[in-house]
Amino acid sequence: MEIKKAIEEIKRDKESFERVNHGGFTEKIKSFEMAIAALETQQKDKWIPVSERLPKNEGNYVIAFRKSGEICVAWYEEAEETWETDACYLDNVLAWMPLPEPYKPE
């Protein structure tokens, strides 16, 4: 099952419990919310092959390049569909993913 489909299924189950909730399913509903959040994070943090699609917006992304899969952060230029960085020489970009959320101490 794909993550997107699993999220949709859990959301439907959560909505069903919310419709009949009279205080007895509060913990169950919270567990659905946690599962949805975890799956959405997992979906967001996966590599996307450039052969599948490029980012929709300009910005910084983590990229994998060369056959060895080296990684670095690069700027994606939407108009030219190019990757730019001062940190490493880019050739043969294979995949990309959004940057992770900034660290926040608990």
C-alpha cells in the first residue's frame, strides 16, 4: 500500500470515530492523528528521482548526484531547471528531497 493511500484510510477511520465520539474515543482519535503525522513526515522525507519529476518551486533541496549517490544541498532554479551550489561540483543529479525541518529543542 502506498503511504498516500494509507493516510487517506486512516483519515476516514478517524472521521468515523469523531462522528460517534462522546468522550470515549479521545485517545483513539489522538492515535489516528499521530499516525497520520508520522506517515506524512515519512512521505515528505523520501527521495524523488529527477526522472520522475523536478521540484515545483525554486529553493534549496538536498540532492543526490553522480553514480555514487553523493549528497549536498543545492539551489533549484525553476526557470532553467538547473541545480546550483558553491559547495560541490554538480554533475548527473539523480534525486532530490525537501530540506528537513529545522532542529527545535524539546
